[in-house]
Amino acid sequence: MERNKFIRYGKSLGLWRDSWLYSTPEPQTNFRDDPIYINSTSEPVTEIIPDDDSPLILPVSVFETVKLMDDFNAPDMRHGDLSKATLIDIYGLKDVSARCNAYDMSRLKQNATIMFDELRSLSDDFSFYGPYKHLMRRMIDHMQANTGATFTDDLFNQAMANHPFMYGSKSPVTYLQGALKDSIDWNKKNFPERNEKNLWQAISRSTLPKFDHWSDKINGLGISIHDTWATHIMLQELTIKGDTFNAKVHFRVQDHFGLDAVDISDAIFKEIRMFRIWFVLQRWQHFGYRPFITELNFTKNITGTRYG
């Protein structure tokens, strides 16, 4: 619409009163659209184009999950926030312990001790084989200590680093191996910074590490850490010689040793007494034992060739 017609139309609607639209427009100046900058001497300055062949500077984080590390505000990290009425009426947790009345207010300390012993005993049904079978008992001890401190154990690190999953076709190690091979500049013997996104994309297509092998159902790993909460993967070193490469990749993995409403609402979980005891010890306002973060750290060496 022409300017005069636009002003008349607005004026007819009562929109323009002492408006700047009545003033004479300032003359317009058209500038060039190409990447030329004018300095004080009116001499053209060529745009600086970044060097796309710059090598990636290590160490560098190549993947981080959306879920945060050290997330103490997660639903399964709540404790001491539910009443007896809520536990019974909403979650159906009337029959909790087989050894005591869990809700007896006159025996809180004694009942907590009894229930933790019962919890350890029941956990043995899922943890009775192999070198990691004692880990679940150690984690229950840690919960009973009620510090809320992060739990670490070299056995966990070893278990994840050597887990059969790590050598499977869907593991991050396998996907990283392929991405490194395809993204290395083999002529210059470096990894171009522009290809860093290829590593993130490759890991995003993989399955992140967890203990879901059939053996984990009896060796204590599946009950201790079935799935994981957050994973960070860092490329620490990369050596390229001839047509081969060797990469050192660090994994930092966290899980929460705690239960949320979704867990205890699951029919299978609720049917197992161990989880009913666990949930009440954690969430009843008169117990309120703190859940905690379990952290695993391990490093994998990934090797490959230009053509393999």
C-alpha cells in the first residue's frame, strides 16, 4: 500500500494523532550486501574465513546426555516426603516387611534396622553369582549410613569397562570406531575440528552402556544399576600413525540408587517385597533414608584402520 493511502486509511480509523507518519521521511541510503567492510579510509577489507582444517584440540567432550550429572532434584532422589496415609492409600504399601510392622511409631529405629537386614537378605535373590555379587549389599549399607554421598567402587568401573555390551554392535565404542575412521584426515594425520559433530551424531545412534545382559540378573549388577541416568564421553587422546589410529576415550556414567513413584507403581516392582521395603525406607517421612548417586569412571582404548 502506498504511504499516502496507508496514512489516510489509518486516519479514518482514528489511529494517527500527532504521528511520525506525518513527517517527511528521511532519505534512505542503500548499502552493499556482499562481505565487504568499509574502514575510515574507505578501503575494502576482505572477510576473514576460518580455517576449516584446524585440528581438534584434545581432550574434548564428544557426548553428554540431556539428563544432568549430579542431579539431586530428580524424582527418584526424593526422600522423607510421603505420609503413611499416602503410602498405603495411594501406593498400596500396607504389607511392607515380613519381619516387623514398618509403620510402628514406637519402634522406628529398631524397625529400620530390621528392614535393612531384610532388604539385604532379599537382594541376594538377584545377586548370588560372580565377583560383583556383594556390590548390592555394599550399596544397601551405604543407604543405611544415610549420608547421601556419591557411591563409587572399582568393581563397578571394571564391570562396565569389560561388559559384553561394550563389544557389541550397538555400543558407543563400535560407533565411535566407525566415526573416527571416517572423519580422520588421513593425509594430514589429524582429526579436523569441523568433524567433531560426527562423533556426537555417531554416539547418539548407539545404545548407552548399562547392565542388561542375562547374567546381570543374577550377578548383582542388574539390581544395583539396571539403566543409567547420565553419561558423559570424552575423547582424551588420539594418535594417528600410517593407516591406523588409537583413541583413548573416557566414560563417566551416573545412576541413582533410589525409587520414584513410577517405579513403585509398576505391578512387577510392587509385587516384590524388596522394593516395597526400599520405597518405604526412602520415602516415609519418619524414615527418610537418603538415596544417592552411583558413579562409574572407566577408559576404553579404541583402535582402527583407515580401510578396516
